Amino acid sequence: MKQLHSIKDLQMMANIIREDIITALTEAKSGHSAGPLGMADIFTALYFNVLKHNPRKPNWPGRDRLVLSNGHICPVLYATMANAGYFPKKELLTLRKLGTRLQGHPHRESLPGLETTSGPLGSGLSQAAGMAYGLKIDKKPNLVFALCSDGEHDEGNHWEAVLFAAKYKLSNLIAITDRNYIQIDGNTENIMPLDPLDQKYNAFNWNVITIDGNDFKQILAVLHKARSNRDRPLMIIANTIPGKGVEYMENDYRWHGSPPGTVKTERAPSLEEQSSIALDELHAREAELRGKWYRQHNKLDPLHTLQSKKRT
């Protein structure tokens, strides 16, 4: 798999992944939009620049481990893995269908490259901490990256893992919290306030860094610095925009668990237009970034162009 190093190339890939998320969710007619769109930049940075992994040898012992705790944002995981070469992109059109490998929450034994099965929120950090502890005992250099939501901090078992990781000084555990301030019923601070989240992790004896989770310069800087993390586990609090790239979805909790074409809001277009307008907005962003973007865009085989070819 070819790594991407320039910011513009990473931004382009992140937007292709966003397009694929929109297309797959529209085809599925169910699933989560806001979180996957918001986390596309971080997943792009991980899979195309930071992680040690090999799509052709997904069980390579030298790989870093990635654990998705908030499994409901799996459309971004699946879209990123497909673009990285773990499975054919056209399979994204089977998202959430009966019998598919791409379930609404990842199932470890269904797809190469998945480290865990996720579903119950709050469990992923415990799984990741166990992996990190085992690797530390075996004196292996692999890192474990755990992706968590802010809403799942309402779960007590998440904090048990925080205690465990601090006790055993799991410096090979790199956790990333998607701090988008939404969960299914509204704003996190109205439901169960979390701020100041950074101070809480400091109090639990973690290293803590807060970044803009939609800024590639900040993302890459902190993720590469994480390889030299010492003495404590590291929590990266990534402030992201839920629904990033689709204006009518951004910062609106009603898109937490809804795909395009299913929700009427004050800012959203008609149900029939929601998917196409989302893609148009992402295309406009690509044009802004690249100028003559269309040829490069098509070289990356966005899912909606493959879908069009399939229907003609």
C-alpha cells in the first residue's frame, strides 16, 4: 500500500472516504453519519501515514493494533480499509445488509484486518489495554491505538480501563477520543458533562494532548510523536466537527445515527436530494484543495462512480 505524505494528498483521500461513507450509507438506508464524517481525517492519517500495517498480510506480527471502541462509526473504518486495499471497494455497497461482512458494528472474524468485535460502548479501551499489556509483557514494540467516543465516557467500564492502563504504565497504548460533543440524544454536556476532560485524564495519570481532529498538521504531529510516548498511556483528545464536510449535517446531533435521505431538519435539503448535495459539497471542497481535481478524484475510484458503472 502506498503511503501518503503531502497534506493535500491526505485531504483528498479523506474526502474520497467521506464520499464513500455517504454512498454506502445511502445504499444501506441506515447507519451513522456524523461520527464517521468527523473522524475521516484521523482514520486517513492512521491508515495512510502512521500505522505499521500490511493489507496483504493483515495478521503480520509486526503490525500496530487498531481497536475501534465506538463501533457504530464503522462506516469510516470500512471505507478507509477498502481504500487501503483490505477488500474490494464495491463491497462497501453491502453495508448493513443481511449476510454481509460489513455489519453495523465490526465483527472480528468477518473481515481481514479487524482486531476486535465491537458493539457495547465502553468496552474497547479495556480490550486495547489488554493487548497493550500483553505486548509489553512480551517486550514487543507494537503500538495499540484505541479509538473512543466522548459519549461512551458515560460507561463505567471505560474508566476501569483508564485505571488499569495507568497502573501498568502502558505507554504503548495510544487512545484517541472523538470529542465532537454529540451523542444520540443531544449535546454531551447536557446529558452527562465531561469537561474538563483533559484534567480528568491527567488526574488518572495519563499523558494528555488536545488537538484539532480535522487539521492534518496537528494530527500527524501528535501521532508521530506518540511513537516516543513514555511512562504513561497517552490520551489524544481530538476536537472534531460531527458531519464534517456536509454543511447541513455539521454539529447537529440528529445525524449521529441517521444516514442521508432519512431526516428532515431546518438546514437539510429534501430527503431525495440529501445524498447528491452531500457529494456535491465534498466535490466542491476537493476543487478548492486541488483546482483541477476531477482526474485525480476518479483515479481513486470513489464508490459512487463504481456504483454508476454497475448500474449502466
